Amino acid sequence: MQYQKIRKRYHYTDQAVIQFVQNLRIVARLITGLPSIEVVNCDPNDNMVVACALKAQADYIVTRDNDLLSLGNYEDIKVVTPENFMGILRGGKHQPLS
């Protein structure tokens, strides 16, 4: 069984997971040479997410991770929940965090 971590959390078939990862590889862009930043003190591993977004010149980090969400913004990058991001895409306003 491939992608056991994904399979444990989500109950998708192996084939569905393989197809998703293959599709992700088509649209994803590999970012290297990340800047060294320390902005997420509660979980230092999250710093690489912010560094990647910064290097990629991302507008948003979409996450449910509370340590990242607590940033709100970093430089010009907005950190939002998936629900808020869907509202933004639909032209609506940010939803309150629950």
C-alpha cells in the first residue's frame, strides 16, 4: 500500500491517491533554495512552509494548522483556512475562524 499516511487519514483507494499525486505533480512547481526564516515559534517545522510560500511569491497559505493561522499574514502572504480561501475565490469575504 502506497502513501500510508494519506490513506490512514483519508479513506481513499490506492488508485485514487496515486492519481491525485500524479495530477499534483503536473501542476506543482518545485521550490528550492528556501530562505532561512524563523517566524513560527510554536512549531519550527512550519517555518519551511512560510519560507516556501515566500520564495514562490505566493499570495496565500491555505491551511488548518493553528500555528500558521496565528500568523495571519507574513509580509504580503495571507494565511487563511480552506473555507476562507473558498470565499475569497468566490468573491466573498473572509469567514470567521471557528
